[in-house]
Amino acid sequence: MSHTHTTTRAESGDGGAPALSAEEPPSRVEGGERALLAAVVRALKAWGHAIDHGDDCALMPPLGGAQLLTTDALAEGVHFDLAWDTLEQVGAQAAVVNLSDLAASGGAPRGLLWSLSLPPALSADQAEALAWGFAKVAARWGAPVLGGNLCVRPGPLEVHVTALGAAPAARLHRRGARPGDGVFVTGALGARALGYLEPSEASRALRHLWRPHLPEAAALVSWGAVTAMMDISDGLLLDAHRLAEESDVALALESPLLPICPRMSALASSPPVALRAALRGGEDYVLLFTAPGAPPPEAHATRVGACLAPRPGGARVTLDGAPAAPEGYEHALGAPR
Ligand SMILES: [Mg+2]
């Protein structure tokens, strides 16, 4: 739904290209948004992002070959909870989830754009903390923040990000898995979900160890034998269903093979809770892929099952031989089931 606003840009712009402009309802005093914008730009510059805020558009860097684009949003109360998560962690999360999607397609990051919807109570220091987390992760993974926008309005904090990447010569898709392939993941499962299932300071802290699996993706692209790939954002079972459907195969997963995060397991109240977090929790941001043969060590891959030919009326995904429903993180429910 549209709303009336004016667009404000800092007047100190020296003609540089990339833009980070502030939108504000006409009733608000300009100084508030200016202070927020200045705080955000300060954090971005501290991490080496050559951001300016004098123009209306950012300049896209020249890119050879095919490009990848992806966009994802984080909303307060859905993807994070400021009672548990710090603003710096939220900013970091916003960068990670988008960079993880680039990794899922075998891409290399080339830039990020973001749009912030900030509640009026947010201070400049808080805006700076949010931008700091975002800028730090972006810098760590070689993704310049090209520009952005901020608007202050009543309601939950939202961070919308668009990521730009270079596509590999042979793009990786969710489709392409073949019967006989192994099924692999590139990292531990369940670390993020326990913070929802059994929230505590320790379990919530585990959420924020996430990172985009870009080095693993690069190793797999070089290897060249991956037949299908995606990142696990909504839980192994649900995302395995998606890959199996796109590829028209069945996936037979084996629970003893799952690399369940040991730190999560130690915190969980029981082994079934730990298993539930690993299978259905989501927000793992590791890669799920299929391939014949043994992946290179740099991919840190663990085999968790096998691809089979689909049978009419048969389950798309089985766990230890039994049909496994596509259960996972459902944002509408606010928590993993
Ligand atoms: Mg994804």
C-alpha cells in the first residue's frame, strides 16, 4: 500500500554515485531521518563501503557474463525478536540470508542494495548498530553495499535486501538431481532452531553463528559434478521436498548420518528435540546438494542420504525408510513446528 512521503537526501553529497536516501512522512521533522541516515552511512563507510547519499540511484558495477539477482526480507516478530536478538545481529542476518541465496546458485557476491523501514522510536545509535552488522558481513564476504533507502514509519522494523552476484558458467539449479546421486549438506543442522523451540540466552546465541556458505559453493562449482543445489532456509525436510519435486526424484534421508550441531544437541532438553530442530527447524543456511561421487574436502560435505527414482504414489522424501512430511519453518506460524 502506498503512502505519501517526501524524499530526502543529505545535501552534503559531492556528486558521487551510489545513493542512500531517506523517505519520511511529511509530518516528521527532517532532522530525525537525517540523523538516522548519517548513522547508517557512518557504519557502512567504517566497513569500507564506498557509499554516498547524494544521488537518486546507485551505480551497478560492470559485470561480465550472466548475473544473479535475489531478494529477501526480514521482519520483526517473524524473522527476529528484539527481545532476544541485537540490532547488529539483525543487520548481519539480513546480509547472510541474501548471500546464502547467491551461494545456493553457485554465485559470487557483487553487491547489495537495502531498504530499511524503521520504527519512529529507533535512535540513531540503534540504526548505526543495525547498519554495522549488515556492513560487516557484506564486507567480510566481498559484497559492496551499493545503495539503499530508509523510511521511518510506525510498525515493525523491516529490512529488505536485494543481492547481486556473478553466475557460474554452469548455473546450479534445484532441478537436476538424478537417481543414484548422493544427497549432501555442507554444514551442521539445527543450530538456529533451538533458539525458537527452547529459547534461552545460550540457544539464541547459537542462531547468530550463521554465515553464507560461499566458499563451499565455490568449491562445488569448481568440482563441477553437482547435479542440484539449494540452501536450507526452512528446514532440511521441507527444503528436501522442494529439491525432490523440482528434480522429480525421491530423496531417502538417514537420520544417523545427519550432522546435528553438537552445541545445539548439548543444550536441547532431549535427543528428539535436537532431531526436530535439525530436520524441521530451518535457518541453517547450509547448502543441500546432490552429486554422484565424493565431493571435494573444501565443500565440507556430509552425505545424508541418496536420490532414488520416484515411484507412483511413493513419498518424495523418506527418513529412515518412512515417509517424511514436508514440515519445516513456517513464517506464518511464527516458529518452527
Ligand atoms: Mg534459498
